[in-house]
Amino acid sequence: MQAIREVGPRLFNVHIKDLASFTEKESQVAVGEGKMPVKRIFEALAAIKYQGFVDLEYEIFADEPMPGVIESLAYMRGVRAGMQA
């Protein structure tokens, strides 16, 4: 999470999208099911006292996005809640 620390106060908005593969563009999965270190990202943002937004960027299953969106948001909220414990 060095990049987050380096940009610090210049960081304005974060978009989270989880990926099953860092080399395949079309490998997006529900957040928490891929390779993105979501908990470490949130920890790095907390360390710099980030005051901006963290948005979920979701493009899977355009015809029926809600199940994956709900699962992804629940995962992100769970990570945040666990960090506050």
C-alpha cells in the first residue's frame, strides 16, 4: 500500500474493483472473491487519515448486477467493521 502512502493528501477518490487475475481485463469478481488486498487498502487509507470516498466499481452481469453489488458492499462493510473492533 506504498502508493497510497506516497500520494497521501492528493488522494481524492478510490474506486474498488476486485479481480481474479491481474493480467486479464475481464476477470472482475465480487469484492472479496479475488486478489485485491481490500483489508490492506482500507488499513493504508486509515493510516493516512483519508477523508474521501471509497466507491464500488461494479460491471459484472449488467443484466442482473444487484446480487454481486450487495455481496461486494457487504464484504467491504465487514472489513471496515472488523477494523474498528
